Amino acid sequence: AQSVTQLDSQVPVFEEAPVELRCNYSSSVSVYLFWYVQYPNQGLQLLLKYLSGSTLVKGINGFEAEFNKSQTSFHLRKPSVHISDTAEYFCAVSDWEGGSEKLVFGKGTKLTVNP
Amino acid sequence: SAVISQKPSRDICQRGTSLTIQCQVDSQVTMMFWYRQQPGQSLTLIATANQGSEATYESGFVIDKFPISRPNLTFSTLTVSNMSPEDSSIYLCSVTLAGADTQYFGPGTRLTVL
């Protein structure tokens, strides 16, 4: 079964600074990878996904992530964050165990953007 | 994507009672899932809701505690039975659209059990 490790539980940054949220997954033949964002008291919104093709994936709100197969990583980056980016970010990997696609989530990284 | 609604959005319940959560999608979907997000935790898959047949439960979740129905392609319910304070969580449904490889999530139901 797949597993996901988000190395940082909390990341505080100042506004307009760059940020990287780290995500590593357990090795598999092929994977689909996702980043979701959860704003306070809301559901999950898809930020970006990697299914195949280019290893650099661009998402909404200026976020991007790079799939690195050799390092089994899918780190999320933004060159300049805004106060409104304050939220919890979840990395997820597809798991085809049992014949149906399931998502396995990391524990989340709480990003706090300070003025 | 799809528009996914959940009812209720939040509820406060007494221990020993049951609550049924509804999930409605505005388009036909292939897969529907139910997740639990305990306070300060990540999401854990409870079960896959199968249309017209019994749901497929993950390890640690049983039908007697979390009965699920999916009578058609766009609607599912999750019941949290005989609740205890440990059931206080956010419950989210998610869907996969036909031909897509992405799960989209509903807004969640925030449940507090006293």
C-alpha cells in the first residue's frame, strides 16, 4: 500500500517570500500525485495534479510542483506567497490496491503567511 | 469539475444517536467515496460507495457503524451510528468523474458529539 510523508507539519513564512512544502511518497510502478488545499472551515480544493508527462506541473493560485521519480518526491512551491495562501495543504497519492483507485493522504502542512 | 453538496454542513449530536449525511453531485460520476478527518488530522478513507450494492469498507471501518447507501449515480448517504465523542470529525464525500483520474471533494460535514 502507498504512503505519503509530509515532512513539515507547520511552515510559517512572511508575505512575498518563496515557499516549498515537501512531500515524499512510497515507491510504486506508477503513481498519480495530487496537492489539495483546505482553507479554514472549508472542504478540499484541488491545487494541481501529476498524472503523466512533464514533471513540472502548474496549478492554481501560482503554485507548481515537480515530480521527481528517483527521489519519490512531489514538492509544492510558490515563488511569492500572499496572506490569502494561509491554509492547510495536503499531498495525496493514488493507490490502486484492491482494484479501485483510492487516495492516500499525508498528514498535512499548515502554511501560515505573516505580514 | 463537479458541484458537490453535503447536508447538513454541521451538527451537534448526543452520544448514542445516529446522523445521516447526504452527498449530492450535479453530474454523473463513476466513483463516490467517504472520508473522515478527525480534529487536527489528515483524511482517512472510510469506504467506497458502490451504486446498487454494498459499500467497500477500509480496514477499521464496519458497515454496522457506518452504513452507506448509493441508490443512483449522483447521490449517497453516510450514517454515523451509535455516536460517541470519538466520532467528532469532519466527514467528506468525494467523487471521480467519468473519464477523469481526479477526486473532487464536497464541503464537508462538521460533526460534534457531546
